[in-house]
Amino acid sequence: MSDQTPASQEENQQLKALMNDRLWLKVIIGLVLGLMVGALMGPDLGLIGRDSAAAIGGWLALPGNLFLTMIRFVVVPLVIASVALGIAGGEDSQAVKKVGISVLLYFVFTTTVAVSMGIFITSLINPGGYMDQGIIAETMGTATMNVGQNLGLVDAPMPDVIVGLFPTNPMASMASGAMLEIVIAAIIFGVALLMIPKHEAKPLKDVLVSVQSTTMAIVTWLMRFAPIAVFGLLANVMIKVGFSVFAGLTAYIITFFAVMLAIFIFYMFLVYFVAGRNPIDFIKNAREPMVISFSTSSSSATMPVTLKTTEEKLKVNPTVGRLVIPVGATINMDGTAAYQAVVVLFLAQVFGIDLGLPEIAVLLAISIGASIGTPGVPGGALGILLTILISVGIPPEGLAIVLSVDRILDMFRTSLNCTGDMVTATVMERILGLKRTPEQAAEAAKETPLV
Ligand code: ASP
């Protein structure tokens, strides 16, 4: 990205304009207006018939859905280019090795902390105890849940699961958008590119650089539409969900927020004490991806913005950022992991099932594993969550309890997932002592922040 072609200079001018436009403020205004308009048309006030409201909601969400579709359109090429270049781009294979292994260990560590917080806080608040057990038994039957016995059966045998993570055919992975496989394929290609003679690697690397710049240019255009997209998406969610559904689930929702807040505080602690940065400055610089992931409920769709922000606003060394962000957007989902644990524990409480330590340990492992496999798309956690819940014997009606508010909670956990990736990048840069080189800083200075 060091050669500034006229086109990329022009693109940077556009980015500058976006920044001066205070895009983040517009996105927040879109978010608030969307909530208000959605609440007006939602089921609570009953001003408009449900069917008409749903139809209007669909139209309001149209720009947002187009925005999401287009931004996802660039995700596959961008992830491949970023991850492969993240590994092969820097000439320093030792640094890459150091970053790669440390990042993976760090991901597992933070996810374990997040899930433990989820389990601890949910046990403490005991939200399931606030539900009327009589009504539950009457309307939903009794649970046959047997966590200890069944949790282990959720997935195929471990060796098969591990083999299943690897891509057989990279083209098929790309076509089906299987992000985990794509990331693994890109890592393998990146490592190989680093190993072969420089003159042989150069053509492919040049292509990847070009792919990365092109996809980022598309993201820059799309970002202009973010405020309108966010407005429509939020209006549509409120029209569908409404406020009233929150009432009965207050204790559960409070628990969820307490867990998310605890993880967020843990992050800020890391930012301050480990990365050595001021948390307020961190939040200021990281706010665009935070808001955009909140509105889109998709780590993958936000990934390009997260990457750009990490490099250009948080000023993280590209060797770290380009590796951490795309990989993190796929496998590092602390919010999602903690959410899975909260849900299972909450429903166990609702159905009056006590979980012992061994079951809790299995729950911890499953939640970590599940979050790695969760796609970074809206409601991505649901597929795996349903599998876990059904296999532990929660009656399908029980699922309805958590599903009713999942859409809203998804926004918060996705924003946390995305924040976690940016925190990782700053922490890793510091731990590994990989501050930008003067050349990288000079190169970055030529670029203009996205927003
Ligand atoms: N929507 C989340 C994400 O993209 C995944 C999930 O928790 O459903 O990060």
C-alpha cells in the first residue's frame, strides 16, 4: 500500500472528507432515530397494524440489507488478502511466528475469562429463579435436560471435529463463505509464501496487495451509507421486537448486560495495564467499528472497518493488525462465548436443573469451542446454541424464551466481539514489542483515517 496511485490518493481524499463529516456521529444519529421510528411503529404503541408495520420495516431495512450484502461481498477476498499478507507481507518470519502463536494463546485466554465471568455472574444473579416455575412447567413441560451426560455428545468425536475444521477445497470454502476454513487456507498460503524464494512469491503478493486495496476502496464507498443503513436496520428490529418482550425477561437481560459490562471492563483493564494506552482514547478511536458492529450484528461485515481503524486510528503495527483482526473476527468472539454460557445456565435454572462443577467445566469448554465455530453474521450464534440446547434436553418452547430477545442481545455481543479484536491487536503489539517501524509510521501517515 506504499505506492500511492492517483486513484488511491483520490480515495484517501474521500476518506478525509468522511472523517471531516464526522461519520461516527451520523451513525449514532441514525441509530437513535432508527430506534425511535421503530418504537413508534412497533407492537407496543399499536399505532400501525402489525402487517403494515412489518412491510414498512422491510423497506426501511432495505438500504441496510444492501449495505450488509455489499460489505459481505468484499469480506472473502479481503480476509484472504489480509491474512496471507499479514503473514507473508512482513519479511520478518520470526515476528510472524511470535505473533501467530501468541495471538492464538491469548484468544483462548480471554475467551476463557469471558466465559468464566458469564458463568459466575449468571450463577450469582440466578435469573432463571425469577421466572414463574409453575407457568413454565404448565406451558413448556418439564425438561429432560441432562447436561453432564449430553453435553459431551453435542459434537462428533474430537479428532473428527479437528479434521473437519480444515478446508479440503479452498474454492468450495470461498464459495460457501466458510470463514474458518478460509482463514485456515489463507494462513497456510501465507506461511508458504514466506517460505518460497522472494522472486517467486512476489507476483502473488502483488496480486494480494492489489486485492486488499481494491476491497478497502469498496468499503470506503459503502461507509458513506452507514448512517442510513443503521437507521433502517434498527427501525426494523424495533418494529419486530418491541419493548414489551423485555419485561418478562428483565432478570435474564440484566444478567446478560452485567456479563457484557464485566468483559468490557476486563478489556479496558488490559488496554490500560497491558497495552499501556488510555482507555478513553482507545474508545474514542475504536468507536466506529464498535457502533457499526452493533448496528450490523456482524463481526465479518465490520471486519474491513475494524482493520482500517486498527491500523489508522489505533495506529497498531500492520504486522499485528492484519493478522489479528481478520483471524479474530472469525474465531475470537468473547461476547458470543459468554452469551452461550449465560443462556445454557439460565435455562438450566428455569427448568430447575442444578449443574455441578464437572458440567460447568464442560459448559466452559463447549462455549469456547462454539464461539470459535460461530460465523460472524447476525444470529450466527443461534445455530450452534440451538444444537447445544436441544442436545442438553431443553424443550423447544424453552428456546423461544431466549430467541425473543436474541436479535437485540446480538448487537451488544457483536460489538464486544469486535472490541475484543481491537484490544487484542493493541495488547499483542505491546506484549511482543512490535511497535511500528519508522517506515511503517511514515507510510501510515500518508493514509487517511477511514472515519
Ligand atoms: N453476530 C455475532 C457476530 O457476528 C455472532 C453471534 O454471536 O451471533 O460476532
